[in-house]
Amino acid sequence: MKSQFKISDPTFWQQINSAYQNGGGIYKLILKDKSDFPVRIGRLLKKDENGVLYIGKAISFLDRVIELKKSLSPDHFSSKHECGVRFKSFLKNHFEFENLWVELIQTNDIDQLEIEELFKYETEFGELPPMNRRK
């Protein structure tokens, strides 16, 4: 199952809980414009038409994505998610929190799917998503 949720939506947690309960998989942080269309992001080999800023994994979407939301939110201070720390350090003055979405892809083989998605992204664009780093 794959779904997208607007991070700033007041019903964000209820939507994820309703769709996935304690399920996990991989998630992608996506930047959209005010009309909810993905923002084209220039990459080394070509533009990313899907607006992917980050790809990560979660044993439980509710646990991990709550840390992501807190770390990205202008109303909270949290350093528990590296993507949020980087976003606030480099991108918050360029992109609005209200334009961030998360795409959740449920799977039982979390580690393998994350490896595959990162490899696929790097192969297509010549580099990892802008908020990811090599592990």
C-alpha cells in the first residue's frame, strides 16, 4: 500500500493511524507547491519531477514519522530526525513547512526496500535525494 499525507494537516496522525496502525515500511519526504503538485528539483543527471527530498525507513510509521514531523515543524524543536535538522539548517528559508508531504510505502522487508529505493534514485539522478547522506 502507498499513500501521501500533508505533514501540516491537523488530522495527519489520525490519517496514518487509520491507514497503517503500527505498520511500517519506507517513507519519502516530498516538496509540493501551493497547488499540491510536486516541485521539480534539479539533480545532477536530470530534474526530479516527484519533488523527493528524503527517503527513509520506519519499523512503525507512527513512531518514526512523528519524529520527522516534530523535527520539521516550526513550532517544535527536535533533533531526533536528521532530515528535519538539515531542513531547518538549510532549507526552511526557501520552502514552507505547509508544502511538505510524506509518502508512505508499506512493506515487510523494510531494509531491502529502502536500499532499492535509494539505489534507484541515485541511478536515475546521479546522486541521493538532497536531504539523504551516505550511511
